[in-house]
Amino acid sequence: MRITSASVKQTKEIARGLAKYLTAGDVVALIGTVGSGKTIFVKGLASGLSCRRQKVTSPTFILMRQYRGRHEVYHFDLYRLKDIHQLEQIGYEEYFYGDGITVIEWADRIKKALPRQYLRIEFKIKDDRTRLLKFIPKGRHYADNLRKFQGKKDTVPQKYPSHSK
């Protein structure tokens, strides 16, 4: 599924809509260049998961931030990751396979460490404001939830340009 977002506000709305379909233990892997909207998307997810009291910022210098909401949210930013040993030092598996929702910016840097099943979202810059978000489910659970997200009339994919493939 692909969704075009024409603004920061729309990117957050898309993420808030998706948050309704995330459950404990889910992993969301975000892939994209600097400025493509990954952190904005995390802000929308956190809002959709009722993490309103905390300011969501990119944890670039500390690898991970934790937010409390409907579920614990573990927000990883791997931009400055030198090697997998840095993740091992903070016990990443506890988060990736735990009861919270794990969101990973720059997830393409740790392909081998990702769980077998997760939701991959690729961000592509179209112009100064417009982004193309490509949702790729890795596993049946994510495919089912993505179909529910896509099929709901009150979710963002119905409001903004969307393509099935």
C-alpha cells in the first residue's frame, strides 16, 4: 500500500490512523533519507497511542527513547549506530520482542537484527512538502492489520491519495 502525504500534518494523521491497528509486541521499521518524515511519523504514532504528555523527539544521540501511552512505545533512531554491538549493549531484543510497540528509524541499518515479522514503511521525498509512504507488511499479522487500516472509511488512506501496490 502506498499513501501520498502533502504535508507534515497529513503525515501525522496517517500515523495516528495506523496507531489504531498497532498492538503490544508490534515492530514498525522506518526507512528513508534525512528529512523524509520518519520522526514526524513517530510523533503521529505516539499521539495515536495516547503518548500526549511527552515531547517526542528523535533519540539520535542516545539510540532509544521510551514513551508511555496506551502501550509502551520504544522509539529507536539508528542514524548514528556504528555497529550492532551498540544495540546489544542496551538490550535491544528486550524491546524488539517485548510487550510494547517498537518504532525504529533507519531500520535498514540492522536488517539482520529485525524480527522475522514487522511492518516496514519506506519514506520517499517527492518535493519540499510531499512524501510517498510505502507500507510493506512482513508477516500475516501486519498484512491483516494493514488491510483493516486501508479498509476503514474513517482512516487516512481514504482521505488522501492511496494506491494498493
